[in-house]
Amino acid sequence: MEKIPARTDPADEVRRWVIPGESRVYVLTFGCQQNEADSERLLGLALSMGYGRADTPEDAELILVNTCAIREHAELKALSIIGGFKHVKEKNPRVIIGVCGCMAAEPHRVEDLKRRYPYVSFTLEPAKIASLPSLLAGVIRTKKRAFLLPDEPTAVPPIDEGIPVERLSRHKAWVSIMYGCNNFCTYCIVPYVRGRERSRESGEVLSEIKGLAASGVKEITLLGQNVNSYRSDCDFAGLVRRIGEIEGDFRLRFMTSHPKDVSDDLIACFGTVPHLAPQFHLPIQSGSDGILRKMNRRYDVARYLSIVERLRARDPAITLTSDVIVGFPGESDADFEATLDLLRLVRFDAVYSFIYSPRRGTPAAEYPDPVPPDVSRARMRRLLDLQCEISAEKNRPLLGQTLRVLCDGPSPDGTPGIMTGRTAGGKLVHFPAPEEVAGTFVQIKIDRADAFALRGTLTE
Ligand code: SAM
Ligand code: SF4
């Protein structure tokens, strides 16, 4: 009788290849919070297969580049850094370089990586993170490179629960509640690279959050491209209420929301659901109804303003932030002025603004009337100047107030003795304090308020 070879666990195959104490993994992350969360799973998987953690790519035998495809600039930056890894591979032939993230789900990029970057061993799209062990085992076993053709954008990939997560912060955690996007905003690549929308079971989300709260995590951010369309045995507002019942001293945030799906029930959660932080990030993209139509956003300015009004009726101090795209094809001076008028009217606490970047395969990439780059840049400057004034004015009333701040750690600019944290509304605060306060809530009296940050002193 023919002998059937016993099936080997791919993770075991990788473990046999890994040299204990010597083989290390380096994960480099570009892009959004979803990518940061995905990187924690990539790292978790690599550590579970025996790799240690490397501080630099030169020190690593496995390099995973978690890429972003949202704008051309992000792609070019990743490609340039991947190009630099050629020397790492030349120095150590055991090095395996994998390109993960949204670029790995773009067929033309996969083709490009295969042809022009011979030292890249594999690509792995975001929906298939769980296949890292089998992909890696295949590369090690066959000594061949692996470039899987990305799934069709119509695919609904399964949700893989139970992937080990190596969280990079002990006091803050990302919790993905859904993956993918069905909205097809005409400028956006996300639905093509992250597949159709799918929500995790509420039980899985709740048990993950219970575990985090029990381990002392102080801030949890629910992630999804459009969390408002979360659906399992409850909707998003239902999920937020259930999280509110979990014991612990933690703040709850979520992103991102789509104005077309914001419900009254969700708005009613503010001020009533324990843990829920008074902060709402609600991308508007443009203040012109004509441009919003061309973007396929499926709301108009009036609908957006009514959400803002209802949110502020519940909590006048709620922090409101938004995203705006400048220079979308066909954006006239009048359309752009309408965006500035909207910023003056709503008075967001902060706005993240982007110059439109055509993405191959999206409808807007074929639209006529591109806005010349110098016009987009000039518009961007005006928008930034206006929003800077508004943000400074919004922060000024905080002067003299004492706020509860979650300290994240030393200031990223490295100023000795200065720590950084966030208020409940998500505003950045710098203050002198000993390093031991990192990861704890502290009371800070605000004595300076600029457009982008507050400064203060510890009061306890
Ligand atoms: N799902 C979220 C949403 O609907 O806002 C986040 C999408 S994306 C990761 C974050 C922001 O990038 C978007 O809100 C949009 O302002 C911007 N963006 C997306 N595609 C873009 C493009 N092609 N050019 C410039 N900015 C873009
Ligand atoms: Fe992109 Fe629109 Fe989906 Fe956000 S909602 S990820 S902008 S398609």
C-alpha cells in the first residue's frame, strides 16, 4: 500500500529553519491604524514560529514590509525603502523579504515586485495574513519566490480568528471589528485591495476587549473602514453599548465613520455609554455637493451638518475631526471655496487634508478635468492656514483647565523630561513628568494651547 506522507505543520517547518536566539524579524509599517493592527498580527505570527525581534532590518532574517496604497506618495516611499533592502539580502542570503499590506493586493504592483525586485521573496495581501506560515514554509522548502495573484475584489475572504497578536503598546490597543469596504468612493483603492466588508462576531470582539481591560489596557480603539456599517448579532451602536458594560478603567474610541451610516442610536451613545471618549472622526472629503456626488459619497453637506448638530447637542465639547481631499478632478474654485466655508461653519478641532492622488483601477482616475498640481498645492496651503487658525481658536478655551490625560510616554521629539499624552477628546498634550507616569492617567493643568498641541503641568 502506498504510504501517505504525514502532513507537516508549515509553522513547524519554519521553526526548524529558524536559528534560536539568532533569527529575528523586523516589521516595517506604512499607512493607517488598520495596518498597525495588521503588523501586530504579522509580528505575532513570526514570533510564534520562533523568530526573535530585530531592532533594525540589518539585524533581521525576516523582513516584512506592511505597505499602504492609499496615495502614490506612500507607494513610492515603500518601494524606495524596499529597494534599500537589496544590500541586506546580499550580505546575508538567509534573509527573506516579504511585501505585505495593500500594495501586495494590487496586481500591477505584485508584477512589478516580481520583475524588478529579485530579492523580494513573497507578497502577502491583507486578507490572507493567516497564510504567512505556509507561504514562508513554501519559500524555505522550495527556495522559490511566491507571488500569489491577489483575490478578485468581489471576494469575501473568511475572517481568521485566533492569529497571535504581539501588541506594541501595553496601555493602548487596536481592535479590528471588521475588514474590507463596500463603499467604492470613486477615488479610493481600499475596496479593491481589502475586499468586501465583513464583520467579526460580536462575541469575539467582546472577549478580546474583556481580556484587554482585565490586563489593564487604558485605551481601546475599534477599527474598520466604516465601523458604522458593522453587523453581526447587533449593529455598531449595539456593540458600543455592550462594550460599555465591560468593567475596567479604559477609554473607548473608534474609527472610521462614514456620514451616510451614522445612526441616531450611535449619537445617543455619547454621554451615556461608559468608557466612550468624547471624540468623533467623521470624514467629509469636500464641502461641495457636486464633488461629493462625483466621489460617490452618498450624503450631502446638509446631511453632514445635521449629524454635527446632533452630536454637539449631545455633547457641546465633543472633539470633531475630519478628512478632506483637495484637487479632486473637476474641483472648481467655487467647489473649493465651499469646502473652506464648511470648515468655517463646522469649526473642526483638526482636519487631515490630502491632495488627490489618482489610483489605478478606480473610477476617478479616468475622470476628466484634473486639477493642475500647483492649483491643488495653493488650495492646500489656504486650507491648512484656515484650519490652523480654527484649531488654535478651538484649543484656547482649554487654557487653565485641568484635564485627565493618558500618558503615552516620552515626547517623540526626544526633549528630555517631557512626556506626551492625549485628553479624553484625543488632543495631544506635552508636559514635564517622570517616565514612570507612562501608561497611566494623570491630571494636567493646561498652560499653553497651540493649534496642534497643548502644554501643561502635572497637578498630582
Ligand atoms: N474608510 C475611511 C474613510 O472613509 O474615511 C478611511 C479611508 S482612507 C484610509 C483615509 C483618507 O485618505 C480618506 O478619508 C481620504 O480623505 C484619503 N484618501 C483616500 N483615497 C485618496 C486618494 N486617492 N487621494 C487622496 N486622498 C485619499
Ligand atoms: Fe475608501 Fe470610501 Fe471605503 Fe473609506 S468608505 S475606505 S474612503 S471607499
